[in-house]
Amino acid sequence: MSFSTCDFCDAHKADDSGAFRVLPGGALAAFGGAARFAGPVATVRCADDNSRVKEAVESPGAGRVLVVDGGGSRRRALLGGNLAAAAASNGWAGIVIDGCVRDVAELAATGIGILALAAVPLPTDRRGQGLAGVAVRVCGVDVRPGDWLYADADGVVVSAGPLAAAATA
């Protein structure tokens, strides 16, 4: 998949409709094995409980991007090596977490993109809490199921629908 978030921003910089959104620079760090990823969004909202994340990544990803609203918590990791491996084997394109991850070396060995606030070694307790398929807020930006997310080395953009990549010379 070839695209540039910079090109998308150039093409949509005057869009004030809310259909095109940009996550703030420097908010997320890259942990996955893919530097560029994109796809339609599936969502999870959870706080220090990755039960819904586990359910999502153990289901068929079909090229989607899982966006997790962890409320910006840095207390517990919502994704680790085992769940990242499940996501990769189940066809997820990437995972974006407004929260933390763990097992950094294992995440880097996966074939998917993974962005998160930081790493912390403490896992969550699974209590069956959280919601899937709901509107979420990640780094101050609203993201809805069915939006499209594009991530590369320059940043992350979210769109209400798929974006056409600009032709490059």
C-alpha cells in the first residue's frame, strides 16, 4: 500500500468538516514491525482491562486497524506480544492505542503496525470490561468504527472514508 499522510494533509488542509482529522504529532510511538499501515477502523474503549482488545485481535481483522481508547492510561499495557501475534495472524493491518504496550521486542517482530503512547511492563487484569464498536477518542481526536486510518513515519490521519493516494512522479 503506497500513500503519504503528508500528501493527504496537503490535499485536505482546508477541510473543516470534521471528515478529515490528524492525530497530534509526537503523541504516539511506533512499536510494530510495519512502519506504514492503513485500513478501515474497528474500535475498543477500555480502561486498564484488555478483555475487548483480546476478543478483537483473536477475530478476523480483514485488513482493518484496531483503534483502542485506553483513556491515555500509562498504568497497564493493553497489548503485549501474544495479542500482537494473534492480530498479525488474524489479518489486522495495525493497532493504535491511546494507552500502553509491553513486550516491545516481540511487537517489533510482528508484521503489523502498532502505535501507542509508551511501554509499561505491567499487564492488565481481564475483568470482561470495555466496549467494542463504539466511537472513541484517541489523543484528543474522535474516531468512529468504519472511519479509515492511515499511518506512516510522518503521522496518523483519520478520514470518514477511504482516501485516494496521490500519484507520484
